[in-house]
Amino acid sequence: MTSYTLALLPGDGIGRDVMDEAKKVLQCVEDLTPLSLTLNEIPCGGKYYLETGEEWPKGSFEFCRDEADAILLGAIGWPGAKTKDGDLAGGAVILGLRSGLDLYANVRPIKLYEGVRHKIHGEFTQVWKPGQVDMIIIRENTQGLYHALLRRSADKAQGREPWEPEDMEFPGLEGEVAWDPRPFPSRKRASDSIRIRSRPTP
């Protein structure tokens, strides 16, 4: 039997509700497959900060880095929860994981499966055909907006112009995605910092 250790970070608000449902799915996976899952739930976020003065318990990052095979994060952000320097309480959880584990890609697959109903405006409505909904959105997690926050690297040290995107690869997605050649219809240079990936044409 293959065993995996998961770090669960429910966070704030709806993140806790999402995590409750995710745990049900993980239980089904464990019941129906030969996998053994050890779930370690770590409190964190803005509400936790208001209650304890910490964004997450000491040693949490080290556990995620050294012990966990996967990390499942709910949501971060609680009304009025700010650190002493005015930052979002809980932000250290997200930015700490991104920078400390080099999680530079936010991969969001979007696929509609046959027989799975989807809800629009509170009602189940068949709007799209399953074969027409199949895409992958990849958003950068450490550059652009986050570059100054993370202090990940200096453009000058890497020999890049300030706006030049970093060439990144996405292990495990070879042959699954390709750059969308369409121009980005937004502000000047937006296409230099934001790219859309789609499944390559066969």
C-alpha cells in the first residue's frame, strides 16, 4: 500500500468549508483505492492570527517542506485581520509557501465531464457541452505583482529588463499545454506578464 502525508491548511471563512468537503473526497479516495492518506490539519490565517498572534504555528512551514507529500490550502483572509505592519494576516502562509518551496506556477485545469451537471445562478443548467470545455490556465505565483513582496531575485542580477517574463517550464504538463498565440487585448505589455496556455492542437 502506498502512503502519503498531506498538510491541510483550512485557513479562513469558506476555506474551512471547502476543506471539510475536500476531506470527504480524500476519504473516498482512501476507501476506493490502495492509497493510505495521513491528514495533518494545521490552523492558520487571519482569524487564527487574531486569536493567537501568529499566522500559523511555529514549525508549520518546516512540516510542509520536509514531511508533507502534498499541501491542500483553503483560503486566507479575515475581516480586520492585519499584522502589526499593516499586511494581510495570513499572507505569510501563502507567500511563505510560494517563495520557500518555489511554487511559481498556479495550474488551474478546467474541464466539463459528461454527466456532471453545472450550476449557473443557483440552478442546474446545461450551458456548455462537455467536449467544448477543456482548458488549463497557468498563473505565475512569484513574479510580477509578487516579485517585490517575495524578494525572490533581482532583474539586474539575472540580466533581464524589469518587465521581461522569466522562462519557466512546467514538469508533468509536457504535451498538455502550449502558449496561446493570440494577442492580449489589454494594457500595453500585459501580454509580456500574463500569458494564456491552452491545450496544443493535435
